[in-house]
Amino acid sequence: MILNTTMQPEKFELEKTSVWRFPTRGNWATHNGSYRGNWSPFIPRNLILRYSKEKDLILDQFVGSGTTLIEAKLLQRNAIGIDVNSNALEIAKENTNFNYPSSSKIRIIKGNATNISFIDDSSIDLICTHPPYANIIKYSSNLNGDLSLLSLDDFLKSMEAVAKESFRVLKENKYCAFLMGDIRRHGYVYPLGFQCLSKYLNAGFHLKEIVIKEQFNCSTTSQWLNKTEQSNFLLLAHEYLFILKKKE
């Protein structure tokens, strides 16, 4: 665990528009960018502060290295983090094991986001999560239940199950937010973000906001820059943050 010198971001302000950009990833508490594909802590911080209150229970069913849980602890929220990958869970446990004057209860559980039956109906105050973008980044080689290993069709079927489970466990009039990017297939853009959004809308959610989040510091950007003119395509430099509500 790397504990940074400060436990809170400097000069933080809530985002007020539908375009979010964080050129500096954020390096307070135990946040760091060593876990590939993890999201900037500015994202869950904004979501937690805007859509929850202290002592609320937050769920991240793709917890990865624990970014959401770190923010929950810093902001006096309780949280449950779920992941199918044991390695990710160990990293999340280490990253949330820091001294801080917080009474938050942080639970880290091994499980599959498509079936979280161990969580009661209507028990969660906020869902704040960052699923894999299909198989763009593979987080294991042969782990059963790892959505990052699935074909596009199977991934979307799994996200349909994730959306239904999210709707089931969330309290009425509460919010569910997930970050998703588009991908390219055979030279064409596949709108993975909106394909996943449709699964959540079909599950019963109502769309509150669409945030365009600009991408920075992607490890593969440099290797593609010279090919954009040669192959006549634009680099995907944005992701979608969908904020949904379970209306009464």
C-alpha cells in the first residue's frame, strides 16, 4: 500500500456540467494508477457527494483496486465492494486498510456481479461502478465469471443480468452510476456505452444524466497516434458516465 502525503484532494469542486475532464488523475490517500483500467477517484467522489449522504451504503460490484471504497471511507459512507477476481480483492483490501478518522464499514466480497443474491432487495443507497469494456482489457486468463473475457454478445447478456441485479438491490428514488466507453470493431465504432445503457433502461431505470468524460493518460494512446491518419480514423478520447434513477 502506498499512502500519499494528503488524504483529501486539493481545491476540489463538484462538477457542474455534463463534460468532465481530469488531466491529473488524483493521488490522495492510497489512490494510484498502477491497476490498469481503474477510474479516476474524482469520478466516485463527485458521485458520492452529489447522490448520497454520510452513513449511506454504497455498492461497487466491479470494485477492482478499490477506488470507490477508498472514497467511501474518506467521505464517511459505508460500502460493499464485489469482484470475481481474487487478486483485485487483495489489492482493494490493502488500499482500504489505512488509518483515517472514519466510522465507515467497508466490506469486500468475492462474487459475480451478475448474481449478487447475498445482497437484500432495496438495501443500497448508491451504486457507483466501472465495469470492463467487454474484452478490451482482460483481467485474467481463464477465470470463470470474468466479464472481461467474454465475446461482445455474451458480455452484453451479462450486463443485462448486472442491470437487473442493480435495480433489485437499489432503494427507490436512489441512483446508479456506471462508466462505460465505446470500442472499435473492424474499423468501425461499436457503441458499447449505449448498448449497455439500454440494458439498464430495460431493467426499469430512468436516465438522469449523461456525462461525457474525457480520457487522459491512456497507456495505448501513443502507439495509435501515428496510425490515425494512415488508417483514417479518430482516436476514441471519451467515455460515458450514465447516471440513472430508480424512480418510485
